[in-house]
Amino acid sequence: MLEMTLPSIALILGSGPSAPNIQNWQKPDRVKIVAINNAWQARADWDYLVHAGDFPVDRMPEQVAPWQSVHSHESYVSAQNRYGGFVYGGGTMAFTAGYWALDVLKPDILAYFACDMTYSGKVTHFYGNGTADPLRPDVTLQSLEAKSGRLMALAGRQGCACINLSAEPDSRLVFPRATFADLKRPLAAFETDPAMIEDALSEEARLGYMVEDGEYWHHTERFDARALSRIDEMWLRACETERLEKRFA
């Protein structure tokens, strides 16, 4: 009898109020935790810290284990550019960390936890109240749902399933819901009509909003917000399926 090959998993850990709950989970060796910004504080055995270029030095970990590594713009800009750049991928670390993981780690499963980007309660982050970066006025973040759908579609194209491990009732991520128990088995990547993906990517290429150094905010006069909104709608249509409303069976 052939032995089932268990999937490799990149777990993107955000700073939502539920982030400390991950401390109770026994992490398998095949799971790599990618902590975003302050999320490294939620669990000591993170593998990668991916932080924004302006992340305060005094919030960095004082010690980093030999098997841990820290990455910032010098690493994630080129990674996100390989998936179309920040204008199309979304200029916030929740998506940047995901594209970095797809590019560098090439996992079978890209799982998100404590990264719902709703900020609806009195406490917005596990360490207290913080700035809701994804909700700032930004032409690249008109629809967080569309940006997460784009990430899911491009991950699926390389055979990677995107899932949301959060138990929160609301999320801006359109990924199928799953539980930590589901990580014990392979999960099928989300299947999108290849033609719909190509149509959206072709429209992105036609507009030509690539900013190689990642600092797109210096070039906002070039960007047509309505054109970007139409592309968002293309990604949302590509992700319309009943499967998005279901937990993996």
C-alpha cells in the first residue's frame, strides 16, 4: 500500500485578536509559520518573519534562532513582482506575505490565520489597538475580497490550495474555511477557469501598472482607480463558486 504524501504548508500568521490561540496547536515539521510584522510575538517557533520596510526596529525580536529568518522589502518586492506587482496584488502585508510564500516556499497549502482584516471589535489586534493598514485609502486596496481572490487563483494555478483557518464569523478573505485538523491531509487547490485568469492578467498587462521598486505610492497619478476596480471585478467573477461558502468536506 502506497504511503500518502502529506502536503507542505505555509501558514501566514496575522495579528488579529485570535492570533494567540495558535499557541495551543502542535505544529508539524512540514508546516512553516510566516509571521507578519508583530505576529512573531504570538508564537515563539515561527519560521519566517516578513515585515514592512517601515516596521519599527524596537518591535523586532531581540533574538532569532538559527532556523528562523527575517525578511523585508529587499526580499518580498521581487517576489511580489513575479506575481504582477503591488498595484495588482494589493499593497498590504497580508497579501505580500502570501505572494512571498508562494514564490519562495512553494507550498501545497497556503493557510491564513488571524488575518481576516475586519477590525470590527473594540480590540483590533492581539496586542491591543493598532493601525488597520488594509483599510487605509489606497487605490490598490479598493476590494480586499478581490485581492484575496487573485491570490487564491494564482496559487491554484501552481497547485497550491489557499484556506482560511480563522474561526471568526466574518473575513475579507474569500478562501474556503478549514480547521487545523484539515491540515493533516491533502487539500485540492481552488480551480478557476484558466480563460478567466488569463483575461484578468491580460488586462493588468495592458494597463502596465508595474512599479519595479514596489514604491507604487510615488506613482499614483498614473493609476486609473476605475480601471483597477474593473480588474477587481474580473477576479471576483473568477472566484464565484459555491465551494467558497463551504468548508472542506
